[in-house]
Amino acid sequence: MHPSLALSRSFFAAVIVASGALAFLAGCKPKSGDTSASGGKSRTTIQNKGSDTMVNVAQVWAEDYKKLHPHVDVEVSGGGSGVGLAALTKGTIDLANASRDMKAEEKALAKKNTGKEPKEFVVGFDALAVYVHKDNPITEINHAQLTDIFAEGGKITKWSELGVKVPAAHDLIIRVSRQSSSGTYEFFREHVLSKKDFKLGSRDMNGSKEVVELVATTSGAIGYSGLGYNEPGKVKMLKVSPKAGEPAIAPSVATTLSKQYPIARPLLIYTLGEPTGELKNYIDWILTDAGQKVVEKSGYVPLRAGTPKP
């Protein structure tokens, strides 16, 4: 055989072997919800997306669970309940976090696209707090007043119209809200504004944290966000009453568990069908005392009273 021909065959053989090795490695790349061999142990990646209210607690869940189960990666991202639920209906994630109920049309779309019925899990509770600047003298508010402030057609635009005395420069009420894909936005609209549309002109924030941050730096502001985002000394949480003349209740773990606080809501996660394998194990752990400690540490309300303190 001619030496150059032998060299060419050796070269092509090496290319084929290298290509095969690359293809094998590519085939081992972990996929969402799937497992792959890694160092002799099965590795799983769970894709988790949705509620900005829940993004902090979801990240801690993921970190704590990985300490116990190093072969499980839970990739967490926010964007709002609507964003997470939309991804679930397309089958592109494993878990959707939501601070509102999944709508009937979303469930139908998930079934149409994936052939599976969404499964709901309650993983904690939240008191949806109403925040004002720390120097604002107001201490309580009722549903009707909130509707007049936030809803289309509402007449209240100044703090003085609520009998609140603030410096003239800060009398105008600055409404801080959330983007329309937010479950917090949807919940507030349904349960506080009685499904009325929001007034135009509010400052709509992308995240729960941003709402509280803006209220903390804006003297005439009022906004709504999760209890877990409270910044004592920077903002004030108002007591809320369902009707004028009824007792106003402060948001807290105790008043949420007792169902006294009128703007409490469940924190939810959704899967496509009954979860199995590592996904089921992860959800089961969230519902244990260890997972519920994370809920309480994050400023939210665990599923049951008496969850052991961290």
C-alpha cells in the first residue's frame, strides 16, 4: 500500500473515532426532567419557573435540596406566574410556581399541548401586604378605599382625601403595581378590586422586591407585594379591613393561618400530571418540615402551625 494512502486512512479513522466520542458526550447532556449518567450516578435537572413572589423561597428550596441530593439540580427563574404557567402549558418546564390559581383556559391548553392534566400543590401561604412609605402617618385601609385608589373609575387620588395629613408636596398618591403577567397583579385585581381594571398611570414593576424598593424611596407611594418582601424601617405595612367599620387586621403569619387577614392567598406549584421519580421526591420534600422551614425563613406562612423553627 502506498504510504500516503495508509496515512489518509489513519487520519479518517481518527476523525470517525473523535466524531463518535463527541456524539456520545452530546447524548449525555442532561435535559429538563431527564436523568443522565455522571460519575456513575444518575443526575437530574428540574426546570422551575414562574412567580416572582415565590422566586426567593424557590431558590432556597433548590439550594437546600441540592445539599441533601447533590445529583439533583433545580434551575429556578422568575418572570411572573403567567410566564411560568405559559411555559408549563407548552411542556418546556417541569414545575410552575404561581401566586394565583391556574385558569381553566390554561389547564385546557396544557392538556391540548401535552396530553396531561396539570396537578396543583399548595406549598405555603402569603399575606398580600399593602405598603406605604415609613413616614406616612396612615395605619389602616379598607377594600373600598383600595379600589378607589387603584381601580379604573376610582376617585381617590390624594392622601388628604383619606384624611391623611402629609406635606403638600407628597399629597398626590403614587400607585405602585405589578406587570399584568404577575399572579400578584391578578390576585389583587380579583380579590381586592372585584375584577375591575386598574387605572392607567401606575408605576408597574417587574418584581415583588422592586415594588417595596420604590415605595421605600417615594414619600407619596402605595403598593402591594408579598409579606416576605417587607423591609422594616423602610416601609410600613397597613392593617386592612374588608369593609369600612370592620376591624382592620395586620398581615402576619398568625393572622394568615387564622384566616383573619383579608388578603391572604395560597402559594402554589403545578406539574403536568402526577409527578414521578426525582420530581415527586422534590415536591414531597418541600411539603416536609424541612421544606416548610424554608417557607417561614423566607417570610411566608408555612402550611401548618408549629413548624419547627430553623
